[in-house]
Amino acid sequence: MSARPHGYARYRLDGCRCYTCAWARSRYDENRAKAIIAGTWQPWVDAEPVRAHLRSLQACGMGLRAIAAAAGVGRSRLQAVLTGRPERGTGPQKQVRPALAAAVLAVDPTLDNLAPSTLINPAGTRRRAHALVAVGWPQQNLATALNMQPGNFGDMLARPHVLAGRARQMRELYAERWNADPAAHGATPAGITRARRHAAAKGWAPPGAWDEDTIDDPAAFPEWTGVCGTPQGRSVHRRIGIPECQPCRDARTAARRPKEAA
């Protein structure tokens, strides 16, 4: 018995002739006839954009099985688009169904889709670790939570890439602890104080300076004051005792230019 749900696909592929499948077939035929009359019937589209997108996803570290799962299609269908079906002696498909094209083109190489061993930009992982230290989490405590040695934890934050699997772990740890009390998780008062001082000396931004839609963006800057990037940002930095950030320095420089030109 097929595990496919009752509908048009089961009617065509499995030969089911129950009421539900037969009704789905009649609806398909009716809609097809209307589209042909209206001149909008388009059963196939060019496969090349789909093939190019599949290769781009693979270059980002996604396997074909992961892409198929994310798109909700069979792996063999994607293999046919890429290389064809050798057992049938056919080359790569030249055309695909619009629904398959739309499903594949909608897949993005997000952190959740990547294989654990894929190397990615470390910006988000590093910022989350720095933010946790800024609110009092000792690095040794964070390393233990990630099943890492403290030395390896520090090395990870200094590398130009990080494993996607490790980045997911850090994201989950950050979600659990950004507003939690380090003391409740075994951190000592002295360790908490040292962590905060270390982060302040390094200029590491706390969780409140980041939004979830910017923390992973390598080009983004932390929002320290609520008015960073404006002429008012510098004075707020001074008032709260935080080193001036680059957007505020740029805003201060831009504000001076009209006066210097005059």
C-alpha cells in the first residue's frame, strides 16, 4: 500500500481509484482545460535555473538529501535535474514542473539546513559568545556547556570559520542563557566579575546591543545606545561609559564636514 496521501499524485502514480483520488483527477483535468483555453497552461519550465540553484546550495555545504528534504521533493528528482538518470541513459533534464522549480528555488542555505561539518562565517557565533561573557558568563562555563575544553573554546572564537554544527550549539546556548543568572549555573561571583571586566576591556557588546536579525550579519554593528549612528550617539556612549562604536564615529565625522568646508 502506498504511503502517498490520496489525491491526484496517488491516482496517477499508484492507480488508486477511490472517490478522493478520482475527484482530484477530475479537478486537475478541469483546471487544465480552463488554462489551455485561457492560454495560461504551462506544464513545464526551463530546468537550468533550478540546476544552477542546486549547485549553489551544494557549494554552500548542503547535500542533495538535505536540499530534497528542505524542498519537500524526492532526492531522485533532483538528481535527474543535475545529472539525469544513468540507468535510463538520459542526460540532465531540460525542463521541470513549475511546482518543483518553485520548491527548489525557495530553499536557502540557512544554518539549520547546513551539514554540521560545513564551515561558515563565525560572526554570529563569536558575537553570541562575547555577549554572554559581557553579562557575566565565564568562558570556562560556556566551554563546559558546549562539551569543549576552555582552550579549544578560545581558539574557536579566533578562527576565520566555525562549524555549522557548533554554530547551532552556540545559538541554542545563547537563547537559553542571554537573560539567565550565571550564578545559577555554577559561575562564582569572582568569575562573573572577571568575565564582565574582560568583556568591557575588549569592547564586547552585550545581548541588548544585538537583534536576532543583525547578530549573524558580518556587516552589522552592535546598537549600544539606541541612537548609534547619529550625532547623539557619542554623548550617550560617554554617559553610560561605553567606548564609541564605529557608526557613532562615522556620524561624528560626517557632522564635522560641513563646518570644515565652511
